[in-house]
Amino acid sequence: MTKAYLFLNAALYLLLAIWCTVKHAQTSRASGFVALDNSGHSEYLVIYGGLQLGLAVFFWYLGAHAEHHRVGVLFSLMLYAPIVLYRVATVIAFSPVSGITMGIAALETLLLISALLLFFAR
């Protein structure tokens, strides 16, 4: 189960990295970045392309090596707990937000809950 969870994370981050890189103008607008100058486009591509690609590779590595599965679950908890905390706070503070923001929030929450279940299942 842990292996599947880690590979799912890898696949999701890979797909997001590709999507945000290839369609960066559309995905940045859909995420609320209405106007980006050249620096903004660079920053968006670095974080939504490069960082997510790095996360995909790391999650793939963790999933491919059973001895790192526990570290993968801990990493997921450390990654998703603050993301979900910030997401909840910002959705409350800046409501209403777009459907894509709420969809990503739901996915992040599901990934956090899954990591918690895997962590406590041991």
C-alpha cells in the first residue's frame, strides 16, 4: 500500500509538472496568477515545473526502494501537513476561491489523510 501511495504521488507531481510547464500561461491564470511579468513566469515555471518534477523523482525513488517507504510516509506528512494548514487558512481568508484551488485543496487533504493512515497502520 505504501509503495502505491508513493508512486501515486510521483505520478501526480510528474503530471502537474508537465501540465504546468507546457501550459504555464493557462495554469498560472487558472491558479489566480492573473498577470505575470518575465520574472513571474520564470518563478512560476521553477516552482510549478521544476520543483514538482523534483518531487516526482523523489517520490518515485522512495516508492522504488522498500527500505525508504517509511521515510516517504514521513516526508509526505511533513510536506502535506503545512500545505493543508496554509490551504485551509488561505481559503478561509480569501474566500471565495476558484474551483481549481478547491480541487487541489481536496487532493492535498486526501494525500495528507492517506499519509496519516499509512503512518499509523504500522
